[in-house]
Amino acid sequence: MVQSTSRESSGRGLHVAVIMDGNGRWACARGLPRSQGHLAGVEAVRRVAAAAPGLGISTLTLHAFSAHNWERSREEVRALFEIFEDFLRTEIPQWLLNGVRVSVIGRRNRIPSTLRDAIANAERETAPGRNLRLRLAIDYSSRDALIGAAVCLKAAHDLPEYAFERCLGAQNGGGAVPDVDLLIRAGGEQRLSDFMLWECAFAELYFTRELWPDFDADSLAEAIRDFHSRDRRFGRVTEAVAG
């Protein structure tokens, strides 16, 4: 018998996932190096994380660095890792003040040791946070996580969905999280890019042309308003249609 986590958001805050696309294009349009676009993207992260709890969001998962982003130039990858490390170290006082619990999903064996240390420290220091769970996906591939979860269950006689989700949670750096309610992609592209494929199975998708560095609290509020305007039936039929 298949057993699953709840696909309803009632009784808990929303889980919103974001593909933060457009940093490089934002910088190039202004004649700036791509690293400046990533720094501007960090400011957008701060704005969105601050606004999230007030919009009913309890879990916010941000796609920061895909496993496929290793194909970028060595200079850009190095700059990104330095930005991540600085962000994880300097934001801790604000996260503690705002009750934010930080965790990182994705592989850690390929990133610099200083970044691994910064991740571990941020996760340890912010563990008591209860207002918002902020998850950063770094060197992340949903396909890799799914394969890892399947390997975890290889010896099992049956594969109940809840057990698979538990193994997937282990692949993603720890405890299980609720299904994604809303996936936002900035930057105008309309694809999932190997991001949380299992968790987004029933997610509402919201695509905006707004480049990530321009995304702010009003942008997030508009996405949430759009989400609440949708009829989430999960395969059921509404009473009006059924009648």
C-alpha cells in the first residue's frame, strides 16, 4: 500500500522553491562582470527570505548552484563559492535574530573545504530557528538525489513511498521536508533544470521574466497571490464540476 506525505498545504506553511535565474544577464546588461550579478542576487535572497514568513512560507528552497554549473568558467565558479561562503558566515546574526534555520542540500565532496566548513557552521548555529527553514541547493542534482535514494532502498522487499522519501531526505542532507507547493523560476526560462523533480510532482509552477536580482518582496507576494488563485485538485474533481 502506497503511503505518502500530505500534498495539502493546510495546517502548515507553504514550501516555496525558487530557481534564481538571470544574475549573469542582469550584470551583462549593465556592463558589469557576472560576479556582480551574483552579488546582486544575494541581495534578492535577503529580501525574499525576510518577506517569506509574512507571506505564509515556512520552507524556502533556493537553487543556488546546479551540479551542471561546473561547466561554467573556473573564474565564475570560484567567485560563486566565495560569495556562498561569505553569505553563510556573515548572515548568521540576522538569521538568529529572525529565527531562520539554514540547511544545504546537494553534494559536499566536490566543493572547497572552507565552504563545507561554513555550511556546517551555519547549520549548527541556526538549528534552533523556527520561523523559516531556508534551504540552499549547492552542487545539487535531483537526478543524482533520486538515484541515491533508490540505491538506499535496493535491498528492501517493497518500496513504500514514505520510505523512499525518507531516503531522499537523507540524500538531501537530513530530515524530510513537505512537498513543494509553489515553484518559482525567475529569468524567463520555463523548465525545471533538474531541480527537486520528486518534491515538485504536484507543485504549482510560476514563471516570471523578471531577472533574479530584480526580484523583491512585492515579486514574491505577487507569486503567492497567483498561487492562492489556483484550484489545486490533486486529481480530484471540484464540487462545481462534479455536480
